[in-house]
Amino acid sequence: MRPEIDIHVLGPWEIRRDGEIVAIPPGQLRVLLAALVISVGQPVTTDTLAERLWPEEQPGNARGSLHTYVGRVRQLLGHDVIRRVSAGRYQLSVEPDRVDLYRFRELLRQSRTQLSPHQELALLYEALRLWRGRPFSDVASSWVDRDVVPRLTEEWFAATERRIDIEMDVRQPESIIAELHELTGQYPTRESLWVRLILALHRAGRREDALVAYAQVFRVLSDEFGIDPGAELQRLRREVLQGHPTAVLRAPAPRQLPHDIAKFTGRQEELTKLDSLLTNLDGAPIIVSIDGAPGMGKTALALHWAHRVADKYSDVQLYLNLRGYGPGEPVPPDAAAEALLRELGVSGDAIPSDVDERSALLRSKLSDRRPLILLDNARDAGQVRPLLPGSSALVIVTSRNQLRGLSVRDGAHRVTLNPMSHRQAIDLLSSAIGPHRVAEEPTAAARLVRLCDYLPLALAIVAERAHRTDSLADVVLALEDEKARLDNLGSGDDDPHTDLRAALSWSYRALRKSAALMFRKLGLLPANDIGLDAAAALSGMPRGQAKDALDQLIATNLLEQPRPGRYQLHDLIRLYATKMVMIHEVQAERDEAIERVLDWYLHAAVAADKVLIPHRNRDFVAPHKARIPPPVFVDAKEVTAWFEDEYESLRSITAWAATNGWDGHAWRIAMALTTLFDSAVPWREGLKFFQSALDGAKAAGERAGEAYLLNSVGCIHLDKEEYHKAKSYFERSLARFRELDIARGLGMTLGNLSMTHANLGDGEIARDYARAALDLYEDVDYPRGITQNLDNLGIALRVAGDYAAAVESHLQAHQRFLRSGDVMTEAFNQHNLGLAYAALGDIPRAIRALRTSISFQRATANRRWEAVTMADLGKVIKAAGHPRIARSVLTSAMNIMLELADPRAKDIEADLAMML
């Protein structure tokens, strides 16, 4: 059987054969493979290969040596991987999509075809995630260095700069300033990056910083090349100088309406009524509620009318799905208000926590605009009311609920949708399948719309069936057979199982066996979307077969693919899938599928965590073993990208598991995610996530889970500087671990109590806790715990005023790092070592340690602690008498804090204000 080969060259060299890494010896074998990879799928002559292998002087028997190298590669990768296609020609026989370079280029090609900037941006992000550093970084070849790397690097620059340009158009400029500072630091002579940095600073209203950036690039170009900045930079400098000092360009107004229905048909009476509401615009907000049974076309009508009148409300167009009816809980009013505020450009730290305050801020932000807001799938009036603007707005709400309170109290105009008229239903069917089909079988068409009870969603589904048969009569026959079993199609109540089940049933029955199985299994999950690997685990299918099944579901309109690799079920169709799995599969089969996918999420999270903290103790995972191989992550960037894709699914699946009898998986998944949450998720969300998992563990009597999660919640309070709350959680965690006799858990909590007491200013108690943890970890021989608590002991000694002993303790921890390579632990240790050196007055060593910590935090993608360490570095540099450099460092720290909605951004902002 031919092996599956995956080749990664956008960074350190890596080749996998059937998922296992193959070690390719450095030297000529790598050069040979590089020459073939660059031309994958195309023959390469032996002369070309010889020239690339020996660019200076070829050996006497170059062809013989080349043949030997080809043979060695075949031994490593398989005979068919390098084929001799003709005399003197070799070809690497690997599918292009298994080579990251070609996936990168294909994604860039796709991005150039997108009309939507958000779609283009998503593809650019996906492409750029494939980069792990300098291409072919461990291939020693003058040909690679001269001809290959520069060209690929330019492709990366072009993609990166295009991505930055789009982000400056669709987001606030502040969001990319820190990255541009980093890029110009790495590539100081690339003028195009400086142009973007200066432009972003200027758009953000930071005129002085923009001019400082210009001065920096002027010096760089003068010192390096003896030249002045180019025309574009000089023009931009003139614009900055001429601009008003307080001018801040407003972020682009949101245009969030989903696309209109291309063949929207019918509902003319309702459209006329809606149009009449806009005849007298006296400044008061116009609120319209569109209600009706599931499948009645509420959202389609709302979107069509919104596009029809959008020119009257061109300032802002917002859309939000409130998920009032569907899996999981409806979007709470405070979360909905926060989502709208963020789309209006309000940063996380500026959003108040109280729902009434958020509502007031939303009204303020919209007070000078004419917004159009579409709130889809509302549960009740209470969910909508905090989102209503004060004046000059059009708000369209859709709901299965009549929202009478919104009409009585808020003056909303109600439009109730009933089934279509017979003529409208026939017109809708004609639009979907073609008027000639209806004209050829008018009796069957009339019967068909009656069987669908004139419901638009049911008609859309049956139209898809009609496309796959030559006869409408056959469709009618299939639907009538279903009606004999399901006679409530279109009963008009609020249950999609009776309104649409017949139409869905024959769509389901037309599926291949594997697609039908996948469809049923998807009904078990609460998540709004799912990735391919998780779907494969849920269904129990191999990955390729799972993808084929998902593709058929997309083709039959039973599934949506919002972006590559992610899949979504419409709410109503999900309910039908749930019904099908309950009917067709016994409890044991359902439980087996749920356990498989929960195991996959758990071990995927563990695999991601292992990249960030390879040496972490993970006793908590037992007894769950991976049934399906989890994802393989190359580095922290890849882990971060995976977490961003899976974040909502992980939250949903963990919350669902905690309340549906899978508590053991719930708390273990939460524990595997602690590092990712700490580094990249705002505290508000992290605290809600871990508190929910803790509540579930308590309710289920999962004492070990309770012990671990008490510690995790305590860690968030510790980060938030809520030290007394943190102490309470850690003490309760310690009691649970003692009760269960979990030694490493005891050591973990003792170490955290040491840090808590140090932050409370009690160095003596902090020291005692750190030493107790050290003794325990030495007894169980856990090197990482020993290193961490040497770090904790150093913190305690510094707080107690024994700075020299603190430095010595941190240096002991550093020596252990040199043996273990535990980067994340050393990142924290170097941070604290820097603070100890600063307390001693040894500023150069303090700066060196803090900078080392920052580089390690970046390597592990720990954005929060990168910012914390940068803030401390800025303070040390300021104390050393370098305010200008300190300001730059503190500004970068503040921008990261703002991204994470970390309230410490305000403290940094205050420090910066005092430095003006």
C-alpha cells in the first residue's frame, strides 16, 4: 500500500510518512528533496538536479551519486515517492495538497477570487498559519538560499501586507500596531512595512508616534544604505504633518447583513406593509417584529426587506443571531450588547459589565447615526429590549414568539407570517426548479405545494429532491409515502418535527448510508459548528469517508460549510437529525459516539497543550485514552490557530458534557485548556468557563475534578489580582487534594498559595508554602514541579527583601531548565529573575532576563504574559532613565492587554500618561 507523505518546508524541514516523522539526514538528501518539492508533480532532469546538488563542482560520476541519493530517499519514504518518468527525469509523486508550500499558494490563489474582504482575510490567515519560519531553514544549499528562499519570502511579505491592508480597512488600526512594530523591528529596511505602521498610527490619531516611526526608518535607511526614504514614505509623512493633531479616522462602518435571497419570491403583501412603515420618518426608532412558525421564511423576508431599504440606513448595518430557538441557551442580553459594541469598534476593556450600562453605551454609540439592526431568532422581548437604539434607527426582529411585549411596551410593528398562498407557493417552486418543470406537470406541482402546506423551507427542500429526478410525480409519491407515516406536515404549531419532518425525511432517506449515518450523529452534538476531524470521531468513520459524507450533506442542503473545514447544521435540520438518531440508534450506540467525540476533544486539547508545556503533569487525563489519533501540532502558532477555530465548539461541548452525564470528560477537557485560556482568552470568559465546569464537577460528585478546577478558578482570580478570592479557592483545592491523596495536585496548589501570599506581601508564609511544595515534589521526583517552586521561592524571598537569595533561587531554577528545556516554566522564571535583579539594582541583568522571558512567552504564544512581562520591562527601562524606549515597550504591552480585554491596560495607560 502506497504510504501517505506530508511535506512541510515553510520553516524547519519536516516529512511525515503515514503520520510518523521521517528523519532526513542533513546534507545532500535534503537538497535533492528540496529540488523535487519545488517542482512537485513535474519531472526534473538529472542535469538540473545535479546542478542544484553540486553548484560549485560536480563529482566525477554525478549521475551515479544522484542515483544513490534517490535510492536512499526511496528507502526512507517509499519506492513510489520518487519516480523515474523517463530517461534522465525524476518526479516527486506526492499530491500537491500534502505539501504546505502548495497549500499556501492555493489558498492565496483562492483569496484573490473572493469578493468579500472577510472571506479573503480568512483565507489569508489560513495560508499564513502554514508558515513556521524561514522556508527550508535547515537545508544547506546556496541554490536554496539564492533562488528559492528570497522568492518565497516575497510571497509571504505580499500575503502578510495584503492581510494587514484588509485588517486596516475592516478593523480598528490599533489592533495591528503592535504587530507592525514587531515586523518593522524584524525587517527594518522594508519600507512597505513602515508605510503601514505609520499609516496605522496616523489613523489611530497617534500623530507624534507616526512621526517618530518615520524618523526611525529615516535613520535605518541612512545608516544601512545612505539613502532617503522612498516617495511613498515621504508623501505619508507630509500627510501626517498636515493632518489635524486630534483627527482620528472612524473605523469603517459595519456592513453585516448576510446576502439577500437571489430568487426571493412572494410575500408581496407583507413587503407592502413593511414599506409603509417608512413613509413618516420623524426621528423615532422604527421597530418591526416578524413572527411565525418554523420554516415560514421569517429570516428570508427580513433579509430581503433589509437589503431593499438599506440605502435609507447606510451609516451602520448590524446583524446578530440571538439563537432564541436552537441548541444551547439563547444569547444573553449582556453578551448580545457586547457583541454589537465590539462591532462598533468599542474595545473590550471599555465595555462595562452591567447589562444596563452596556445598553446605555450602545445607545450612545448609535445616537449620531442612522443604523439598521437585524436581530434574528429572538427568544422573547426581554432578550431584545437592551439592544434597541434611542432614535433614527430601523430594528428588524425575527422570532417564533409573537413578542407581544415588544409591541405593547416598545411600539413594535408586528408582521405575522402565515403559510404562502397557493399561487405564491407555485411561484416559489417555479423559481427553484424552473417554470418549464411546473408547466409540464401542473397537477403534480399543485399536489406538491399542498403536501408541503405552502411552507417556504419545506418547498426549498423538496425542490432539491426535484432536481435529482425527472418527474415531479415521483417526488409527490415519495412525500405522500412519508405523509402516511407523518401526517402532521405543516400543522402550524412551533414544532419543527411536525412541520417539516416529512420533507426532511425523504431528503434524509435519499442519502447514501455513510451520509445518513453522519447526519444522525451530528444531531448528538450541541455545538454550533464542527470541524472535519471531530465529525470523523463522532461518526466513527475514517477521515476521508467522513469528508465524503459531509460533502453529500452540503450538496443536498442539509449542511452548510461557512468556511473550509468547518460545518454547520441549520437549527431546524439539527432538531430533525436529533430525532433521527433517537429513532434509529439505541442508547449504547449513541453513548459510544458521544464518548468517541468527547475523547477526541479531550486528547486534541491535550495534544495542543503538550506543544505549549511538554513537561506538564497530566495525571488528570486518566483513565481516558485516545481512541483516535489526535491532531499533530508543529508549534505554538498552529496550536493557537486550532484553538481559535475550535473555541466555540470546545466551550459548547464542555458545557453540554457537564450537564448531560459526561462530567468526567467535561472537567478533564477544561483542565487541558487551562494554558490556552490563560494566554489568549479574556478573564470574563475564562472565569465563566471554568466556574461552569466546576459547578458540573461538584454536582456530579467528581471530587478530583472539583479539586483541579478550584485551583484553576483560583489562578484566574490570582491573575486578576483578587488575592483573597484566589486564596479561598486554593485553600479549598488543597483540602480536596489532601482528601484524595493526589500528591502532585497538592504540590501545585501549595505553589499557588505561595504566589498568592507573596502578592499579599507576606513573604514568610509564601516562603513556607514554596518550601513545602519543593519537599513534596522532591519526594515524588517531579522535576517540573521542583523548578516551578524554586521560582516561587525566589518570588517569596524577593517579597521578604532577601534579593540576593531570590536571585540564587531563580538561577537554580534556570539550571534545571537547561537540563529539561521546559520553555514555559523558564519564561516565568526569567520574568521573576528580572524583577529580582531590578530589586538588587542590577539593571542590565534585569533587562536581559525580562527580554529572555518575552522571547519565551512569544515562543509559546502566551500573549497575556508577554504583555505582563513587557509592562515590567518598560518600568525597569523607565527607572533606568530611558523614557522614550520605555514608552514604546509599554505601548506594545498595553495594545496586547486591550486585545485581551485585560483591565491592566488602564494601569499601563495611566503610566504612559504620566510620561508625556
